[in-house]
Amino acid sequence: MAMENLNFFEQKLEKYLEARAKVDPLFREKYPNEKKSVKECAQFVIEQVAESKRNGFDDLEIYNYAVHYYDEPDLKPKGKKIEGRIVMNAAQELTDEQKAKIQKEAEEEYKRQCLEKLKKKDEKPQKAAKKTAKPQKAEKVGDSQPEEKETAQKPQNEVQQLSLF
């Protein structure tokens, strides 16, 4: 398991547990326990998640495992080595430089996408014009009556549709 994610996970658990201890008087009595640690709490939570054989948990479910660990005085992690990744919903604070870089990249990507759309839009009418252009029938030499032209005018009451594609 990635140590960086594990440490971040432990920090998130500790932050939640401290906040919970401030507002919950029953939990406040159990949380400062010399026999328990946030590191062991995180291991217990990870073991519970692994035993459930589920992927994806609500944050509250994870925090409830942590609270349960502190609620039960004799509860300890089993010490199993668990292979996997910890993925959390956590907002990352960005520096102003990072924000500016991301903004610039997003603007460049947007411009690139707009240019591609314009190029495709310009290509479609050209292709359509090539496909729809039909040669007109040539009049036979010596015929006294000209053939009807294919492009006869439509009656005025007929509705015409405009196609953009």
C-alpha cells in the first residue's frame, strides 16, 4: 500500500476523530486511550474494508469503523498485511502557481478543441459539395426539343429544408 496515501488516510481519520470528540461527549471519554493509536485505528479500518470484500464506501461508513475501534476497549487490528490502494475523496489545496498553470492548460486545450471543431465544420461543406455536384446532361446535337433539366424549379408552396450537415 502506498505509504503516502496511508499517512494521509491516518491524518484524515485523526482529524475526524478529534472533531467528533469535541461534539460527542460519550466519544470524548473514549478517544484519548493510551492502549490505542490512530495508526492501529487505520489498520483496523483497512482490515474491516478488506473483509467486507466491497469496493467503494461512503465516508461516514469509514469513519464509523474508526469510531467503533475506539468504542470497544479490547478491539485491536489483526495485523494482516493488506494489498491494495486507498482512494479518498479529498480536496487538495493548490498554490497560486499551480492554479495559474492549470488555468493556462485548460485555456489552451479549449482553444485547440474549438479550432478542431471549426476545421471539421469547414471540411464538411466542401465534402458535401463534391458529393452533390452532378454533371448536367448535354443536349444531343440535332434534337429539335431540348430535354427537361433536372433542376426544374419547385412549386412555391413546397417547403424546403436547410441542412447544416
